[in-house]
Amino acid sequence: MTSTTRSAMRILIVLLYIALALVACLGNSQKPRSYIQTGEETIKNIERIFMNQPGYQYTLLISKFGPHESIERTIHVGGLSWEPKIPGVVYKYDVASSDMMWAQLKSWEKESGDWPNFATYTVEFHIHDVSEIEGGGWSRRQGKIQVHGNTTVVQ
């Protein structure tokens, strides 16, 4: 084989790999993503809601054992941003001023057996009004540095 023939063969092999990769990517993106609800949990007696990371992480202060004792619970919301029928976070202003706030947490999974089949979560907060969503602290690693901050809620 001459060096020109070898170069042509290498170019042909590279082009075949690129074509296969494009076909695999295009074929995968054409599949409809269909999700089904796999679980549901109602969280009652919420006293305060802290928005740590908008649309992703919230910390709830929940009255569990009476008026003088509360617990914290952090929830992580995945949301299905590509699925408009399943929003990640919804706020409903439908709680009377004399009642406690509550939330409904739902889990979703892909309907088909496609890989990866991970659960994602959505939340629906039932609150008195928007002023009850407070900023919350967060912490994340950026390289070797741990960065801390506080979310400011725009009202």
C-alpha cells in the first residue's frame, strides 16, 4: 500500500466514525420522552420555606410535635424542563391565613425501559402568599474552593 492509499483509508475510517456518531445522536434525540408519576408525598404543617437554589433545592421548616418544636427538611427538585406538562416547581396561593402551608412532592420516571431510568421530583407549594418564600443559604464546590452564598428572592 502506498502512503496516499493509507491516508485515504484513514480519512474514510474517520468519516465513517463521524457518520455513525451522528446517526446515533440523531436517532436517540428523535425518541419521545414520556414520564409517568411513580410516587407522591404530602408534606403538611410547613411554617417557613427557604429557597436555597431556585427551582432545585428548598429547605422546609415543619411543625411536627406542637407549636414549640419544628424540624428541617431539605428537598431536591429535578423538574422536567423539557416536558412543559410537568413543571419543576409550582406555587399556589390557596391556603387560608388561619391554616398551615403544605406541599405535594411527586416523583417521576421514564415510562419506557430506556437507560438511564432515574427518578426526578417536582413540588407544588400551597402557601398564603409569595412573601413567604425566603432566601436560603447554599454551598457548592468550585474547583478546590468551597463557595457559600444566600439566594435573594425577588418579590
